[in-house]
Amino acid sequence: MRTLVAQDGAVRVIETPDPEPGPGQVRIRVEAAAVNPIDLITASGALPDYGLTPRLEAYALGWDVAGVVDRAGAGVTAVRPGERVIGLSDRLTDRPKAQSDLVVLDEAAVAPAPAGVAAPEASTLPLNALTAVQALDLAGLDKGETLLVTGAAGGLGGYLVELAAARGIRVAAVAAPGDEPLVRGFGAEWFIPRGADLAATVRAVVPGGVDGLVDAAVAGLPALDAVRNGGAFVAVAAGQAPLPLRGIRVSTVFVRADADQLFDVTKLAEAGLLTTRVAGTYPLERAAEAYERLRGGGLRGRLVLLP
């Protein structure tokens, strides 16, 4: 089978033996695999610099998968061969990962795909929606409290706004000026144009500062001033969390596969409460082009590889 790997700063498709599922695992025939910023970091060889992996000769690529279970290991009960699923390949050193013809995942990392959602769109859900769910859980906000989301027009930021709004949390969203209609459509109550004096602008509409912040744009320390004393700040990138000044609870979300949460995400997508966005599709053999396009920035939605 074919699988995508990063080696010496380049991505290439190689041939490998078909993987076989062990007990509690399923093998998925991949229909679509989204490309995410973490894939760019992996492809650059920078993961060891963040203390996330040992230094390896090559890294397999891809976190998000939508496809069909074609084989199940002993003890699997939640999904069956022939069933459409989505899943998250969350171990950085696994080979192969999701950007392949076939991928093996633990049963606990997959859930039935959302009905009525095409595979490319479904493949944009696992990494970003689970990160959003787990970041909001870390923030620990209650209904009626206020949340600031940086990078609110991005793949992660959009899901953060929608999921927070679904929980009854009042959202202030930071994005480029032209993205205001988009993020308000996600459920943002306040819009903060990117490039403004963030803390001052936020505090002008939310006196005293917001109760929590999820920093999807990796704004870092300047964004901390928008949070009230004793509030919550959730970073989404390793090594990017500021110091916990003014009693603010600072944490970093490290996403994990969770079948129950992924099932909840699929139901929200089926109900139209999560907006899947595909910026373009590429066959697996043109993956290098997709990576280059993502590196150029400016996308609204995810690029998706189609094996």
C-alpha cells in the first residue's frame, strides 16, 4: 500500500506492507485524510525541537481519517467491517498514519461517521473538533460566562466558537476584518479584528476581561491581558503557554483520541451545529502540492488528501 512520510524536509509517497489490526483495533480503508498545521511541523522535522518525539529518520503523516472499516481485530464491538467511520491517529511515531491507503487505529480512536456528510468534509472533524472539545473542558467555563477565541476563522477556531456557543458560552472572536460575517455565523457575540490592541478592545466590550481564552492563533502573552484575574488561558501549541500571571489558570491542551467525544462530535455535525470546511482536495500522489499550499497560508478550511 501507499503511505505518506516526511524525510529530510520533504514529503513523499512510499510503498509499505499492508498493516494488520491487532486485538481491539480496526483497519480503515482511507477515503479522505485532512492536512493540518501539525503535519507541516512534522514534515519540517521540528517535532524533536519541541520535545514531542525522538529524532527519527522519517515520520509518517496524518491525524484525521474518514473511511470504511475493512478488518477488525479480536474484541472489537463498537464498529463493524463495512461501516463508515472517522478517527484520530494521535500517536506521533505511529507508522503508517492517516495519510495512507490503509491505517490501523485502536477501537477507542474511531466513531461512526456522521450521516449525510461526505468523506472529505468528515475528515476535517477529528483533530480540530476533539481539540476544541478538550480545550473547552480545560477552560471549565459555565453557561453565560465569556470566552475569547483567537484565530476564530481557522479550522480549530471555527469549531471552538461553534462548540462554545452550543454550551451557552458567550464568545468574543478574533479574526481578520473580512472574516467577521463568518465568525458571527459560527455564533460569536463580539468580533475583535486581528491587529487591534487585543486586551484593550476585549475589555471595552467585556469589562474586567473575559472568563477564559483559547489561543488557537498562538497569540501568547499579549492575549493573556484580555483575561480577568483568576480566569483561564488554554494554549494549543507545545511551549507556547504564558506564565500564570494574576492567578490565571494556564494550561495546554494535548489532544487525545476519545471515541465517546468523537461520537458526540458526529452527532453535532449531523445536526448542523458544526460547520465542516474543505478548502480543496488532492490525490495522495500530489500531497506535496497540498503541503505547499497550506504552507502559503490564507486558507479557510482544510485541504484534504484522497487516496
